[in-house]
Amino acid sequence: MPLNPLFGFDTLPKTSAAAIREFSDRYLAAIGAAKPTGWADTLGETIPTDAPMVTFPISQLRTQYKRTEGDSRTKKLGEVSFDIKSEEFDDGYEAKLLDLFLKVFAYRNWQRAPERLVLAEEQFRHFQVAELLSAGTAIPCADKQPFFSQTHPANMTDATVDKTWSNYQPIAKNILGSSAVGNVGTFLTDNLQAEVTAMKTGVLDENGNLFGVDPDTILVPSDYDEAVTIGLANSRILNFVTNDNGIAAAEVDNVYKGKFKVEPVKEFSIAPGTTADWYLVDSKLIRAGLSPWAILKQTVPQSLALRIFDESSDYFKDTGNLKMSSHIWYGFGLALPHAIRRIKGPTRP
């Protein structure tokens, strides 16, 4: 009797062509059913293209009306740009043809492999973007400053706009508040409030005026997710005040309840010695076009994307194995820094 009475040996493939056809059909079906649901897909921009490199122009029009005095006022159009190049990545599976003919478990794994490739591709995008963000204090963006910097120029092409702004807090602050030790302790909003205020009052437009940023999303590493989510969900929180008798605590309404969407980023490192950095994000600005990162997905012919080594291949003749190799082409780059702010967190013991 087979392992599963509903799955008999008569359902196993009779030929290698049938096994390959089943793999290919399931691979295409899995791609068709996959939908971007993670933070890297929803808070960034994915650009499908058939080109190996894409140039992204950024206009600096600096439109601002002033009182007319003398001749009409005009200025030259300003523009900067950055490039993203795609690279090839691959993974795949192989199986002994005889096992696919005779072993139910082997054939089941062969059937499951395509959807695993699709999930792995989604996870790959998230790891790549997480690595970019983690290295963002050293990666220059379009304005020639590090992506997370305290000295972004308000205007990238007009030096007469002599103002800078910051999207980076280099002094360690715990998102759970000044009284928290690591990811435990009484939840306070003092650090969160200070950084939200810094983002609202710090990001400048191309004229040097406040941009009007209003963060609504927080990216946190996995080891801080539960504490932050619970803390923000509480209706009442403790508020510490200093008076003549020392420090006193009182319960107050949690004004941040329901304001932020907390996105746990399991791709951020939680290893000892790393800092628990957190990020404020304005998803509304991102939807308006100010994406903090861009994902370039190059489309290629299906014969390059899914490479089949069947019975006619030298590989099969040498090994007796069928092989399917999935190849993807992606490019990743940090784009506009206005809608995201990085706050250095405490160092993990």
C-alpha cells in the first residue's frame, strides 16, 4: 500500500517528458499565482524591463512664486540621475529519473519544487533590500551623500538653495523608550515622538521648505516586533514626569494607538553585537512616487529563465538525473531618501 491511500502508483509519471511537463506547468502556475505581499515589495518600486540597465532621472524644477520685479523670472531645468544594473542569479533542483518513476515521496517533492522557487525569489528580494538599508550609511544616493545622512542638500542641482536636511539619527535610541533595556521594559513614546518630530520638521523640498512628511509605518527587526506591536496597541501607557519629589509615573492615553503600521523585518540581523536599528517610513509619499528603493526585474525568454536538462542532455547521460535550473535577473538600488528615516538602536549583548 502507498504512503497515502489516495495517492497511488498509477499517478506517478510514466515518462521523463511527463515529469518535465508537470514541473514546467507548475512553475508557470506558481509564478502566475504569486503576489507581492512583503514590505520590500509594497514600500519600494519594482520595475519590469527587458534592459540590463535602467537610468532613473530625478527632476529638480524648484518652482516657487515670488513678487514680480522687473523682467519675468526663469530658471534652467535641473536634473540628476542614478543607474541600476541587473545581475543573473540562479537555483534549481535535480532528481533521479528512476526515483520519479518508482517513489511517491520523490515525485511529491518534485511537484513541490516550483512553488519553492517562487517563494525563494520573493525572499531573495527582501534580503537584498534589507542589505541595502543596513549598508545605507555608506551607499551614496542621487545627491552624492550617503542614503542615510545628516547633510542631504535640499536641491541637488542648485547651490543657491543653501540648506541641508537629515534622514539619519546616529545616536542610539531605543524605539521602546528611554527606560527600556534592550527589547524589554516599560513602553514609552518619548524616543518615538522625538524622531517623528525630527522627520516631520527635518525633510526639505527642492526650495528648502518643509516637505510635509508624516510617517505612518515603522520597520523593526524581529526581536523588537512583539514589544513594539503590543506597546503601540495599548490604550493607556505610563508617562514619567520629574517633579519636586523626584520622578513620578502616571497613566496617560496612548496617542500613537492605531497611527503606525509595524512591519517586522526578519531579514535584519539580530546577531549579538549588532544594533537594533529602526526606520520611520511615510508610505503616502512612496505611493506618490518618492520610493526609497527600486527593484529592477529584467524579463528574459522562458528558455533562459527555466533551463531543462532532460533525457537528451549530456547531464542526464552522465548522471541519470533530470535537472531544472531557474535563473532570474535583478538589480537593486537605493533611490530617494525623503520618505524614510533611520534611527540607530541599542547594541545587542
